[in-house]
Amino acid sequence: MTKRKEMFTSDVRKCGYLNVGRSELKALFSPNLELRELSNVLLCVQTFANFGEGEVFIGDFTYFCHRGEWITSLKEIALRTGVERRRVSKHLNRLEKQNLLRIETLGNYKRIILVNYGSLEHVSNVPADQDISLFQSASSLYSPSQMIGEA
């Protein structure tokens, strides 16, 4: 178990790689503002989620975090992404409905838990009875005819 001294943010991280689905990246470059913000929020959570287990100290509180969890606030995500705090909340709820993450409230903070952390399979684990996810719809915005250099 590793102890991490954190005042408010999760800046103590090791370097490494992040597995990100192509549809999430396409959404980040979408002309659709909602898709861009949604992707930005998800990528922020994926980037700052703990890659190992340890304790996180925020103010006077100590929390134990598992892999794929991040304890933060909506304000912190808004500052990191440039997305308005109210919209961050809306996007997190939407991602939770798509089974990409779970959210637990810890007073003024949120424990955000990535579902299937470390796997690209989480993108395709949307329940069959649910509408096509925003990330899947983002993929449809791009077709081979739109690629640069093609007539």
C-alpha cells in the first residue's frame, strides 16, 4: 500500500500509457460540442485515476483508493477540462448511465470509479437495450471519404 500526500489534486503519478478507445478520441475532435466535452471529461478521469492502490489524503480526511479510482471534485474537473462545473456533473452522470464509470459522493468530493479499468472493452459494455452511445455515434461522423488527402 502506497501513501500519497495530496492536498486537492492527484498530481503524484508515475509516467505510463493510457488505453483510450478510438471512438473516445474521435469524439474529442468532433464538431459536436457535447461530444467534445463528454470525451474531455472521460479522458480527464482516465488520466488522473490511480493506477495502483494507496491512501489519498485530502484535507483532514484519508481515503483508500483502488486502481481506476480518482477522488476529486467537480470544480477540479472543470478547471482541468475547461468545461463548466454544471456540465461536468451532467457528463459524469451520462457516463455513469453508459456504464463507463461509477460515482460515489464523499461530502464535497466524488470518488469516480472507472468500470473495467485498464481494458478497452468498457466501451462496448453498454447494455443492449440502451441507445447507441455518444462515442459510437461519434464514430459515424467520420468516414473514409472525409480523410485528408482523399478526393
